[in-house]
Amino acid sequence: MTGPASFSWPPAPIGTARLVLRESEARDRAAFVELFASPEVRTYLGGPHPRDELERAVPEVPGRRPGLFVVELDGAMIGTVTLEQRDAERPGRLRPDGGCTELGYMFLPEAWGSGYAAEACSAALDWFADALPGEPVALCTQVANAPSMRLALKLGFTEVMRFEEFGAEQWFGVSSPVAPHQR
């Protein structure tokens, strides 16, 4: 099976019209703490983590792992996009063995509503389609998370199933592999 571990990491920074997707750096630490401490960001992701615990636990260079892109606007981190293996034990599968690559994203509230998530996720999906041609990508979000549902549809994800997890109805979709020039 292919997945994020199957590609070379980190890639060269990816530029879009307004953003840069790149590997995490030490200067991103405060933004990582803010993402995980924010009640708004974490509403549909299990709730915020205590800031004091994050200040102690977050490493000097957070998020440095294959499949995690920092999203930068004008030199500052505004969010993350991930392409990582979905736990095969969780509900939602694209293959009989349960493994698949899943798109995830988190953005600071001040970056919401400007199309940055769509722009960054689209760039990450294009990169992934080039890195692993033909590999589908899954996306899972709470049905109650209307902005995330809109983004999934805008990115071309198609519903595969719904299920109950974490005490809420989840939407699970797949993006058919499409060459970047066809988007």
C-alpha cells in the first residue's frame, strides 16, 4: 500500500497565488500552540487543549513529520494541511485493509472566510496527485461542521458514508485521483 511514508519528505515549498505550503520551522511554535488551544479551531476536533500544557509539551520545532504542511501567508503561519495515513481501526475505509491517506486541515480563526483553506488544500492535493499518481484521498468531518462540509464539496470530495464517532455524526468522502491540470 502506498501512503505518505511512500514519498520523499519534505518537498520544496509549494507556492500558490497567496500562500506558501512548507515544512514546519521553530518560528511556527506559537501558532501551533494557538491552533491547539483555540476553542474555535477545536470545536469539532475534541475541544481545545490547555495552553499551559501545550507550552510545556510542544517541541521547539512542532509538526515536523511527513505529510504536514505549514500554511504561510505573508511570512506567518496561518494553519496546517495534512496528508496522513488514516488509522485502519477507525470507521471509514477506502480499501478492505482499512488504510488510506486522509486530508486534514486547521486554520487560525483570523484566516477563516478568505478562501485560504481551499487554496492550500487544493495545492496539497495537487502535490499529492503528482507524488502518488492514482492514489485516492479521504476526508472525514463532522456533519455539524458546515464550513468543513462546504470545503469538502468544493475540493471535489464525494460522500462514501456517514457514521457515528466521537459522539457525533461523521461525513466520510473520497477524492478521485485527478491530475492537477484537470482541476
